[in-house]
Amino acid sequence: MLGHEADGMRVAVAGGSIGGLAAATALRSVGCAVEVYERTPHQMTSRGAGIVVQPALTALLSKVGAPPLPTTSCAHRNYLSPNGGGLSPMPQRFTSWEAIYRTLLAALPGESYHLGVEVGGSEHDGAVGPVSVRLRDGRRADADLLVCADGWRSAARARLLPDVAPRYAGYIAWRGTLAEVDAPGDLVRFFDDRFTFSDARSGGHALCYLIPGDGARTAAGHRRLNWVWYAHVPQGPELDRILTDRSGERRTGSVSPGLLAEDVTEELRRVATRELYPTFAELIAATPEPFVQVILDLAVPRMRFGRACLVGDAAFIVRPHTAGATAKAAEDALALARAAQAWRTGALDSELARWEADQLTAGRAMVHYGVALGQRFTAAR
């Protein structure tokens, strides 16, 4: 159906990250004419996001005719305590934020992806019928559907649901990646071909697996070791200190690689030596630019406002333990594409209502699942 965009439904997508690209490529695959507006002026990069490959993602990539997704894999899962461990067979595939972004972007015509253009709102939020989308540069874009995929800090959500905001879950994720070429050989051998977990002595746990490296390369020697350590930090002065970067700015959801305050980085490495299995502590010590992410929960009461829809992290923030945030964005997109096929029969609005009901149910279930996993995996000891 990719050749039928000219007479298809017009769609404007606010946000050009994975959620926006997922929606754009899925909708284009059923004949929609799609324009994506991304506020950043350049293509995005990320060094810190390893992602477990889920069926919903592979189904989306297959449907939209995307090129092969670069992935790594393992054959085993390794469970460690600070003093020992155990190995069990469990094949799994991994990828990275960068690899998914590049793969989805390749499935979208370049002229449909507008960098440095921010969506400021629309004239008909909540109404049935076409929308006039306001762009921050003063232009307008007429569309039959506005898809708001502008992430966890969604401006669209703030406008449509001003009383709904993410909630801090009470713990953080220390994160980092280490290029395989820069890692000691014994570290690579220890973590290679395994999805490794380590319980921390005082509660919480760490995990590690290998992901594609720079340029989404997957050959041995070109990958990255990707690790995460979940740790309790109460709201208040301690959290404020961790989130204050080396320039003195207090960040909100994360402190990016290279911006952690030096004393925070030193303390992270010192505490890892006390809390984690020794090889995990060595990995954290060898990582030049660790960073931190605040764990949040969010579930919206609505996803559809006439012909404006919230998708991905703009609608639901699920905890990383679910390995499901990218899969949820893919599911939102695939379901939205199915609903969009009702455009030519005049049944779009009733199909969007059905889409909303189904995706709300799925999103709430995933948020609850993530909360349950968080209580299990991060319980204090």
C-alpha cells in the first residue's frame, strides 16, 4: 500500500523518536500520507539504551518493510548473588535504541521527516474531523489525524491532560555502556553470550548484556556492554544531589553520559564494590561515563481527543523491568494502523474509539506489571 499515500488519510506525527517513527511507518504502510515533526534540529543518538527484542517490534518492522534490525544475542541467563551464581539456558536477542531508530528511519522517506520543527498544538483537540496543526515556526499543517508521540515529557499530554504527570517510583537506574574494544578481555568473556543479573546486598539488582555498538555494528569487537543497576533513593536531598549535574543544574528525569557530577560518579563506583558481584563492580569502574535515570510511572485516563491521539511514552511510562516500552510503542502503532484503514469507509472515529479502549487496557496492564516487578526486584534486604 506504500504507493497510495496521495489519496490516503493525512497524518501529522509530533515527535520523531522511536514512538513517532513506529506510528509513522505503520500508518504509511496502510496508505496514509504521513509527516513527522521532530523538535531537535539533528538526527538523534543515544549511547545508553539497550533493548530486549520483543515480538511486537519485529512484527512492526516486518509490516513496514524496514531493513534488518541489527541485534546481538545470548544463549544463557546467569543469576548471581554478591558471592556466587548459576547459569541456565535461555536464548534471547538484544538491540539498542540507536539500531531501532536507524532501522525505522530507513523505512520512512526522508522528505517526510522534518527536523527542527516542533508541534505547538492543534485547533480542534477533542473534536471529530480534520485538525489544523500549529507548528512553532508559525506554519500550519492540515491533517486528518494528529499522533502525539513526544515522549515522557510530552507537551501534548500536558496540554490535553494538565492534571496528569509521571510519578517517581522511589528508585533510580544507574546505567552505562562500555565499548567492547575498550573493555578488559576478561570482562567481555564473563558477560558474552549471557544475560547476567546480580542481586545487590542491600536490595535492588544489576544486569548486563551486549548490544550493537557504534553505527549499530554487531560483530565481535564492535559491540557494547550495556549495564543497569537499580537502587533505592528516597525523594529529597539525596535524589537532588544525584540529579545535579557537573555544571550545577538540577535535572529532572536523567543525567546524561558525561554530565554526572564527579563526586557522584566516584560514590557510584565505591558503593558498587560493596554491593555487587565483583565482576559487575569491575564493569562499572571501567565505564568512563555512567549516567542515571529516574524510574517513573504514568498511566493516562484517555489516549484519544477527537482526532488527536497520545501514543508511546506520552501515554504510558512503563518500568524498564518489563522490557516492554518499545514493544508497547510498536503495539500502539500497529493497532492505530489497523484503525486507520477505516478512513475510506467513513468509520475512522468509531475505530479510533475501539483503538483507545484496547490500548488503554493494554497500557494499564503493563504499568501494573512493571510495578509488581519493581517491588519484587528492588525490595530492600
